[in-house]
Amino acid sequence: MIWANLISRNLEVTSKFYSDLGFKQNGKHNSADLVSFSFGDSNFVINFFTESGLKMGKDGKWVDAKRENEVLFSLSADSREEVDQWVEKVKSAGATIFEAPQNFEQGYTFGFADPDGHKYNILYWPGM
């Protein structure tokens, strides 16, 4: 199993944002320092920790994802129309669109950031 751990500046805002997008809370791992969600059919888990909750023995500083890139998560879509539906959904949830919907080789994609600046792209790729 593999999962991601990211920083949240406000767990309440993070929880509302991902709930509004329809992601499933991974309830068995939520606490005052953590909210956890699973994504997609494979239930990829992303844990969002407060900064103090994730410092547990970790050396180094965490990036400010609003100013620096840390990782780009990609979520697949089944059609161009689904990509466009995601655009509207993430806008309604308060995301920042950093890359407008566009053709990319044989696919179609756009990029958004959550309230903490964590970046995602939604990609339709025929045959994937």
C-alpha cells in the first residue's frame, strides 16, 4: 500500500473542500491533527496533517505549496466532458485553476490547486 501525507493549514477547510468534491473520508484515521481521504477506485489515501502533527521526527521543512511545487497528483477522467465537469466542481469548491482546460497530445487536461496549494491535474487520455 502507498499513501501521501501533506500539510493542511486548516483541517476544517481541507475537510470541507475534499468532501465538497465527493471524496470519501477515511474516517478511521481522523483526529485533531489529521483528516484523511481516499481517492479513486483504488482508494489511494491522502492524509492531511497539521504542520505540528506531521513534524513527528521529520527533519527538514515542509514546502509552502502555494509558492512552491511539491508534487502533482493526477486523476483520470473517462471523457472530455468529465474533465469539464471537474472544472465546474472544483471551482464551486473553491479551488484555484492554475492551468485552463486544454488539449494535450491526444488527451485533454486542466490543473487546479486546493486551498493549501496542493496541485492536481484531471486528465482524459483515450484508452487509459
